[in-house]
Amino acid sequence: MQHEVDGFLNFLVVEKGFSPHTVAAYRNDLTQFLDFLVEAESRARAAAVLVSAGNVDSSPNGLEWSSINKMRIISFIISLKEKQYASTTVARKVAAVKSFFHFLVAEGVIKNDPTENLDSPKVGKSLPHTLAVEEVDELLEQPSRLSTPEALRDKAMLELLYATGMRVSELTSLNLDDINLASGYVRCLGKGSKERIVPVGFQAVRAVEQYLEQGRPQIARRQSQNALFLNHRGERLTRQGFWLIVKAYAKQAGISTGITPHTLRHSFATHMLNSGADLRSVQELLGHANISTTQIYTHLTSERMREVYDQAHPRA
């Protein structure tokens, strides 16, 4: 059964162009699902052995994907809820299982899809957290208080991320030839390897220029390294590495509210809409395939407008 899981993961990489981070999430979810099936089958066979006085083979080796029905998948979902997983996590794991069975049907491994009429867990959409403009300014100012090569890198990364609304994975994947400082744009690859060109403002251009001239040469260990942003070993900075950097600067800036790797992206979108940008333009800058994904930021701007109104017109 693991063979089919491996084939599906390879399909996501080769055919769908999914990122390593997304494929890793699918791998974890499907491994957990397979472990659940094997364990449940072992318990069932062990119980059968007791009932039949040892005349039944207790090995789960005969388990096949064609034998998995809707009730087994529902049992898996129940087990996740019993372990008190967040509803968003349960929904993601169920989506992974459904995608996997769709693949098995398409490949002719099974004839009928047991997830065909399976409802996905309902997940309430929560509004993404954003920073106020003043908080963003304070966060972006933190690296400027140091004069190290790493501080120049951090300043460039934060300015570029807020100026473009890129995903963190897109930022850390940038190569030297992906940014054109003279023309003021950056080329990034989004989900599904979709390329888009995003304009870069003067402040971000200036920060990246300073990093390339004064910071990166001191961090780079070899000239053949093509990554734009490097860690202290001269290798490509990882998404996790960037996240640790942001958390440290947020603490220095006195930002106590929850901050995530996408906080600057969310803040960029919200501030753009607050400044009068149209929804379609923000969608293109963010690289959203569906405008409904971008529309969540209109709720944020509406919430902010209500807060401002309430402050200006306090109730008696």
C-alpha cells in the first residue's frame, strides 16, 4: 500500500508541480492514515483470532486499497477528532485522503472511490491577522539598528516581503537573476510553479541594493551559489530560518500580538486595499488563482473601518 502512496506523492511533484512543503504535508497526512488502517486491521484480526480460537491469520498483510470503504475513512476522521486536532487540521487531512483516492481511481488501482460522497469537515473562515502600518514600520526598522551583513540581509528581506506581498516560500526561493533592481520588479514562482512579475518600491530596491553590495559578499562562501538570500553558512536561507528571524525582530519591536510567516503578506494586502487599490490588482500581486481568496481582505478593511468609526463616535 505504501507503493501507491509513493506514486501519488511523485504525481504531485512531477504532474502537479506542488512545492516540497506541500508534498511533505501530504506525506505526513497519508502516512498517518495508512498507520491508522494497519493498526485497525491488526486489532480486527486479533479479535477474530480470539473468537475463532486461533484459526484466523492475525497478520494485516492482506490489507489492500480496494478493501477500504467509506466507514473506515469515517472511523479515521473520528479518531482525529478524538485526538482533539483543530478543525482546520482535520479538514486538511481529509482533503489529502480524498485527493489520494481520486488518484487511485484515475490510475485504475481501484474501481470505486469511497470518498465520493464523503462530506468534508466544515471549517469556519477566520480572518488573517495583520499589523497596523505603525507596527510594520517599527518591525522593518529593527535590522537598521545593526550594521552586520545579516542585518542588511534581514532589512532587504522584510522590505521586499512587505513591498510585494510574496509568500515566504517564494521569497526564500528567489535567485539572483529573479530580481531586476534597475527596472524595479521581481519574478517569483507561486503555487503550481506559476510565474508572476511583481513591482518593487524604492525602499525595497534600496535595501536589496545595500544587501547585495555590502552584505551578501561577506556571507557568501562560494560564487556559484545562486540564491538571493543566504544563511550564515552561505547556503540558501530556509523558510524556517526566515521565520525565526521575523519572530526575533517582532519581539524587539514590542509586537506582542500573534505573528506568522504570512503576517507581512496579509498586512500588504490589507494596506493596499485600504489605500484604494482594486481587488483584481491585489489578486494578481498576491498570485491568487481565485479572487474569492483575495476577498477575505475586504472583510479586514471593513472591520478596520468599523473600529475607526467606533473610536470617532463612542457610544454614550
